[in-house]
Amino acid sequence: MMGKYGTERGERPNLLLVEDDVTFCSVLSRALEKRGFEVGVAHTVADALSVIQHGAPEYAVIDLKLPDRSGLTLVAKLKESRTGAKIVVLTGYASIATAVEAIKLGAMYYLSKPADADDIVAAFHRESGDHSAPVSEKPPSVNRVEWEHINRVLAQYNGNISATARALSMHRRTLQRRLQKRPSKA
């Protein structure tokens, strides 16, 4: 008989949590286990790729900004390994460009930090978009527009900082500093 997450009753669905913040990863892992998942964790793209090679999970929560590469690499690889995998991308550096890329690569949802286990589980159950999502009345700030533009160009160059800096006529270190800053919300 099928259970809540589409697996045989008694079996817990496998979930891969890829997050470089060890403390946050530990807390989120325990919370997801309490919600019925068998959670495996990885803190880098390389570690996660190893897990995927040994058996792609049914569910994944992938941080966008990881120490060795972009989490978007994992979205594509996981979808390649398990077409029906449900993937949520989680990030503290949200941008329109990365959200669009995550969805194009096969993620089903994109959440900005701070997000909790309930937000993630709800995202796994969303089957369609939300037509009642609020639309901001005020235009984004100049800093936000700059952040979005940089991330769009970065996505065009597949995360290559040097190529992106050349395309933007910007020094590589300047670009790296700007990418470290969190964009303003508006």
C-alpha cells in the first residue's frame, strides 16, 4: 500500500540534503527525518555526486551556493540519474536568474533562506504555480537590479567567474566581492 510520499508503507522516502552550513544541515536533517524522510547529507557537490552515483534519491534539497561548485550542477545530474526526483533548491542568495535556471534544470521549487522543514515539505507537494502570489508595487532597488544582472550573466557563463567578469568589463576580484554581498530585498 502506498504511503504519504508515494513509497510503500513502512518505507521512508530517501532525501539527499546538500548544505555546506554544517549546523543548519544537522538541524534541517533532523527536522526532515521527523517528517518521515530517510535523510542522507552532503556538504559539497563532489560528496553529493558520490551519493547520487550509488543510488539517486527520490527527493533532494540542494543549497545553491556550495564551496566547490554551484548546486545547479547537482540539479541537472540528479534529474539525469532519476527523472522523477523532486528537487527543491534552497539559497540565501536568491536571484531571478538562478531561480529560472534551477527550474529549467528540473528543480520543482526554489526557496530563499531562511526556510524550514515545513516550507520544504510543502514545496515537494506543490503541483502547480500559485496565481495568487503577491506582486510588488514598487520597483526593485538599483542594488537588486545589479545583483540580478550579474547573476543572469553568471548563469550565461555557467558560473565561470573569470568569463563573467570579462563579459561585464569588471575585475574578477570586484565581481567576487559583489557576489559575496547579499542583495537587498527590494
